[in-house]
Amino acid sequence: LAKTTQPISMDSYEGQEVNITCSHNNIATNDYITWYQQFPSQGPRFIIQGYKTKVTNEVASLFIPADRKSSTLSLPRVSLSDTAVYYCLVGPAAGNKLTFGGGTRVLVKP
Amino acid sequence: GAVVSQHPSWVICKSGTSVKIECRSLDFQATTMFWYRQFPKQSLMLMATSNEGSKATYEQGVEKDKFLINHASLTLSTLTVTSAHPEDSSFYICSATRAGESYEQYFGPGTRLTVT
């Protein structure tokens, strides 16, 4: 499974856009990129998954450049309730084993 | 849909006793269930993978005789921490994948275990 590198923490303010970049230089051809969100003392929650280019859902957007060696999770207009740890994971979609890296602790301030 | 529950949500036990944690998929059949542990301010660490009706596959460094996993049905997996010690105190989280769908894991709310 490809190793991922993310910033340890990020601060933002309500209403701003938050962009978290994840590096995954050793991503394999059949690997997908998946992001999870975790609040304190709760299990992680799936946010978004993509293979290439751009994916958007009601919660976030995921930007993946052509070389797929990195990806950026974009959270539009964050609120205080978006304060959480965000994990970037890389692996085959058909493979269920997940390896969590350190994650990025996002703090949204009023 | 795709709700996973855990019971209990928190438990305190004495050193040397055993504790059982249940993980249930409430509205779907889970082909595979996973058990993770998470220490404060740290990431999730996969402990084992279990498939219904077969023995669990443990990650390197996880003692299978200490962390007993039983996956008796497509909706229930249990983790028993045997002869618990204070260093086993942690947040235990299970997840499940739904039959016919393998890209997303649905996580339970976690169980906080404190061993005194």
C-alpha cells in the first residue's frame, strides 16, 4: 500500500475554503485515493474517493493531477463543525485493507 | 443505510479480566469486518481482518491469543480482549464492507476501553 504524507495540522476560519494536500509518490496504477474524516471519540467517516482529475460531491472536492502523485481535498466554506482529523488513504478500490497515516488535524476558528 | 454499531460504547475493567466488544452491521450484510485500535492523538492501527465463518487475519505484532475475534454471522463480529492490562486501554473501532461493494468501509462509533 502506498505511503501518504499530509500536513500535521491546519488552522482556518469559518467561511473559508480549506485545501489539504496529500503526497503519495508511490501510488500504483490500480490505486484509488480516499479521504476520511474523524471527529474526537468517533469512528472515521468516508468523505470522497477518486482515481484521477476531479471528483465533487455534496461535501468536498478532490483534485488529482495527471501524475497522481498527490491529491488535494477541498472543503468549501468550512464551519466550526468541520474541525476534525482528515485522513488520506491510497489503495486498490477492490482491496479492503486500509492503512491510516497520521492525518491532518484541521481547526476551524470563529 | 450502512450503519455500524458497537457495544458497549465505553467499558472499564480490572486488570486480568476479559472484555468483549460487539460490532454489528445494522442494515446490511458485511462480508468483511475490520478491527482497529487508536491511542490518544494517534492514527488508527489495523489489528485484524475477519470474514464470516473463517478465522481472522491478524496484522503483524497483534497477539491473536490476546485479541480474540469471532465473526459468526454476516452482521456480527466480536473482539474479546483477554487478560486485559492497562496498556490495552485504547479506543477500539470496527468497520465493515458491504456485500457487492468494496471501496468504502463503514465505521462504528468506537468503544473506549479503560483497564484499571
